[in-house]
Amino acid sequence: MSKLNIKRQTRCLYSSSVLANLSLTGAWVAILAARGYSLPEIGIAEAVFHLTSIIFEIPSGVLADVLGRKRMLIISSIMHVIANIIMILSFNLFTICLSIAFNALCYNFSSGSGEALAFDSFKEVNQKPLYDKYLSNQMIIYRLFEAISTLCAGFALYIGHQLSYGIDIISCLLQILILSFLVEVKTGNQTQSNVTFVQLMKAILNCFKESIRFMFKSARAFRLMFFNSLVGAFDILLLFFIQAKFPEIGVKGLALGAVLFTMHIGGILGSKVTLLLKKIPYIILYLLCLTTIIAGILIEHSSLWYLMTLGGFISAFADDALQIRTNSILQNMFPSEQRATLISIDSFIFSLIMIVLSPIAGFFFAAW
């Protein structure tokens, strides 16, 4: 039996997620809009995020599998600190996009690492069935603290973006401290600390080749990644641009934070409900979730604040319900040695979709 303390491990992961998502700058779209940036400009910034992800997502996953997931999580937090510093000093769209690029690096280094370390930790102690509950809890943490962050949108606008991002830097430093207590779960690909450069490059190349070989052999995994990412992109874009649409119809300050908070609650409910729907065939769940999100987008264009809020609520509900179900299926398909890399490929596919849809969505939401 492994000596890994799974309760302590998950507490560290949960605490890290809380700090990662608890932010005064969660409603960054609203903050940029308040600074005078247009929706098409914000769409460009969002596209930069996903362009950066396209370049670095898979390499960051390979590094996590080879050098260790814990180490990449700490690097992720360091990238977040740099992003916040640049945003504090930003003065034009270029510097905004540079900050967004470092935010993307933060996401890249954490996206595959956290999930891979969690799944292999449960596997290490022979408790894999508990991963679904863990994932649901993580999604709840994400939505709840994102919701709390957006609830603070009015306060962030009041104190200004510089002080808001400064407070976020403190959270990042606390997160680094918590991550230092994680225990690395060794896999077949991970190298020793005294590895030579040639051995390291060989391990990285081998991990990448094995991951690509897996993708070619598993058409089902690719389909799950693509269609789940498509649904997620619709939801994310709706929730992003609705932040800037609310002030246009008079929803500002504390009222803005309240409606954004309400929308995120939909995701929390979706995360819980999906655990009760395991017997529903995946294709049926997918079609239900896709239809719900499309309905949410159409409702958003009513320009009535309560219907717009409902649209965001049901969209978040459907996205999180589908995300947890899909992730659970994929994790059981992935080999441990390439787990972080394959999760990164999943995120890579999402970024490809987002980089195409983000600028289009900027004009789409601005025109309606």
C-alpha cells in the first residue's frame, strides 16, 4: 500500500484551486471594457491567449510528464505573478495582450499537471473511483470562486485595476507556498534530478511520440476532446462577452457582480447533477448540453437582464455537466506516462477552436 496521504494531497490541490480562482480580476473583460477597450479589441486579447496556448500547451504537458507535475504547477503560479505585474504596468493593447499571453502560460503549465497528478494520486492508493467526486469538487471550486470573483467586479472597478492585480499577486505567492507541500507521484517517463541534457531531450521526445501514437490509435478520444471543447467554447465565449454587455443595458456595480455570480452558480449545479446522470448515454447527454448552451446564447440576445442571466446560468450548467462526464471517460483511457501530455492535447484542441471563434464572437456580440 502506498504511503501517499491522499487526503493531504487533495487538500493541497483544493487549496491551490481556491487561490487560483479567487481573484478581484475575475471579471477581466468588464475591467478592460471599463478601461475603454472595445469588444473587438477584447476579442483580440482572448485570441492571443489561445494562440499562446496553441504554441505552449503540448510542450508544457510533456514537461509535466517528464520533469514532474508538481514542478510545473509551481511554474504556472510564477507565470501568473508575471502576468499580473505586466497588467499593472499595461498602457495599450499590446501590453494587455502580453499580460494575457503570460496568463495563457499559467494555464498551460497547470491545465494538464493538476488533473494528471490528482488522477495518478488516486490510482496510487487504489481509489480511482473517487476521482469523479474530486473532479466535481474542483469544478465547484472553480465556479464558486470565479463567481465570488465576479461578484467583486464592482469593487475591482472602484479601486482600480492596478490595486486589484496587486492583490492577486499576493494570492499567487500563497499558492506557491501551498503547492510546495504536494507529493509527486512518479510515472515511467519522469527523469531523475541528475539526468543529462541528452537524456532529458530523449525522454521528452519519447513522451511526445507515445502521446501522438495514442491519439492516432484512439479516434474515440479525439472525438470526445473535439466535441466537448466545442461546447465549452460556446459557453466560455458567452460568459466572457456577457460581462461587457450587461453595463450597456444599465447593469453596473454591485448589480453586475450579482448577475455574474448567479450565472456561475449554474455551473456548480451542473457539476453536482452530472454525478447522478451516469446511466444516461453520453451521446444523449451531449446533445442535451449542446442544445441548452445554444438556447443560452439566443436568450442572451434578448437584451433583458434577467433573461441574459438565465442564458448564462443554463449555459454554465450544461458545460460543467458535460465537462466532468467527458473528463472522467478520458482519464480512464489515458496511460499514466503520458497523462499530462494528453490532457494538454485536449486543451490544445480547445485553444484551436477558441482562436477561431474568439474574434468572430467579439463582432457577433458587439453587433447584437
